[in-house]
Amino acid sequence: MTKETVLIIGANGQIGLELAESLRNIYGQDHVISADLKTIDQPGVIYERLDVLDKDRMYAIIKKYNVTQVYLLAALLSATAEQKPKSAWNLNMEGLFNVLDAAKEGIIKKVYWPSSIAVFGPTTPRVNTPQYTVMEPNTIYGISKQAGERFCEYYFQKYNVDVRSIRYPGLIGWKSAPGGGTTDYAVHIYHEALKNKSYECFLSEQTELPMMYMHDALKATISLMDAPAEKVKIRSSYNIAGMSFTPKQIAEEIKKHIPDFTISYKTDFRQAIADSWPASIDDTYANKDWGWKPDFDLVKMTDDMLKNLK
Ligand code: NAD
Ligand code: SER
């Protein structure tokens, strides 16, 4: 069996730092290359500074390490993208083209690229949002993710590129910080609860959004990448669900551990982004095609987050 070598682009962000650790446990330290614009001191980690928009350098790194799979995580997330629409579109699309082209040219064998619940929009049914439904995103981030999904499917159908993708909900973990999304509050709230026993939330108390614990996001990503190709029937991106909650509900759960914790609300531009997204997700296809099932709900996640952050 040929040994896989994995290149993670955007490896020093919220997902990348944790995904790299999991992939190192699977493929070995020497077979996981972390690449990012941002440098972090991580002893023993093979790191290359890379701007994903620099196609020549990306190809050189792929060749240097005989990379077989690329996980493309470099992107601008929803809140930052609204502030910098042109850079967001450029990074989110051109970065993807560079990686898809490498696969089309046969330089790499497999691509992972995450999409998001942001592909849905205000005209999408909000509860139990189906895999196939109305999709009219009204954020730059959502528009770039939807276009990205279309291109992934196109490269699969036209050029047989083995590209796999998941529409992540808001991700929550204790090991790394979130990078400019609308769901970031659900990470900050745990830190602030432990540090200050209070949190001012930028979304309103009844804003329900789909969320997922990082453990489950990594499990889903690795299961999808490991699944036999014929089981991966959707080549745009899979809906997956973990849990759904409002700021009020997460605060109530935290109060069970920190009784004097208080939450207040001061909404900003991120409220409009959240209001355009689903409240919950139907993930029947992911379950049927490659056996997706989450392990964590709000109760279990809160317990684990607070235990580890302490
Ligand atoms: P993040 O912002 O935490 O990390 C992105 C990383 O990419 C950063 O380390 C950044 O330095 C790097 N980067 C930025 N521009 C780059 C460039 N030009 N070249 C190389 N590296 C560059 O983001 P994340 O939360 O880890 O998200 C990773 C992916 O998952 C993104 O595509 C995002 O849209 C998607 N996603 C994330 C969430 C979530 O809740 N975190 C939810 C849905 C989808
Ligand atoms: N968590 C992401 C964001 O808020 C969703 O893709 O941008």
C-alpha cells in the first residue's frame, strides 16, 4: 500500500491545528505537512510557509514531499468576509481552484475542502434544512462556499477529481481559537465564563444555529476522507448535524457548572448573518452514505469544554 502524505493548507487555524494532530496520529509525523501564512512554534511539526494563492510554491511543496492528499482550510470566514468582500472572494475561490487544478493534473489524488451552513440563505427552510433545497446565500462567505461546492462537483464530474466536502456547522473546541466567524461566540462564552463569570453576546438570546463539537467535526472529516469512493455519492458537499442551540440555552447549560455566570446581549452586524442561516440541519444523506453520527450534544460538550479549559 502506498503511504499517504497529507498537506494541510490553513493548518494553523481553528480546525487545522486539531485536524493536523489527528492526521499525524493516523499517518505519522513525517507524513503530515502543515502549511499556512501564519507561523506558530510547534516542535516536531513539518511546517511550510505558504500563501495558497501562490500556485507555483504550492506545487513545489507538493512535489518536495510527494503529497498525495490536500486538505484546504485557508479561507476568510463569514464575519471577516463581510468586512473584506473582494479579498474573501479571491482567497476562497482562487485557493480552491489552485488545489482542484493540482488534482485535475494528477499531481495529488484526493482533496478535502470544507463548505458551510452559510451556503443556505434567508429563503431556505430553517428547520431541519434538507441536503437539497433552496440556496440563496446573501453573504460573501456563503456565496463563495456555494460557488465552491458547484466547482467541486464540476471537477468531479468533468475531470474525475476525488474531492470530498462537508458543510460544517459552527465548530466549538477548546484547543484552538476561532478565526472570524459568526458562530465564534459559542467558543468565547466558555472562556469568558471561566475567566470573568460573564459574557456579552453579539447574537440575540433566541438565535438558534447548528453547531458541532470539534471531536465530531474531526470524526466526520476523517470518516468521509476514508470512505470508499463509491460511497461518496455527493461531490458538492454533505450536510452534517451535531446539535442546535441558542445563546440562552448554552448560557443555561454553563450555569449548571458556574451558577453565578451571567450573559448579556448586544447584537452587531453578525446578527443579520446568523438570521440568514438554518436553525437545524437534516443529515440523512451523510448518515446513509458513510455512516455519519455525532457523539456530542450540548450537555456533553459543555462538560468537556469546561473540564479542559479549566
Ligand atoms: P481559521 O480562520 O481559524 O483558519 C484559517 C487559516 O488559514 C488561518 O490559520 C490563516 O492564517 C490561514 N490562511 C489565511 N489565508 C491564507 C493563505 N492565503 N494561504 C495560506 N493560509 C492562509 O478558519 P477555520 O475555522 O479553521 O476554518 C477552516 C475552513 O473550514 C474554512 O474553509 C472555513 O470556511 C471552514 N468552516 C469553518 C467553520 C468553523 O466553525 N470554524 C464552519 C464552517 C466551515
Ligand atoms: N462558523 C462559520 C462562520 O461563522 C460557519 O461557516 O463563519
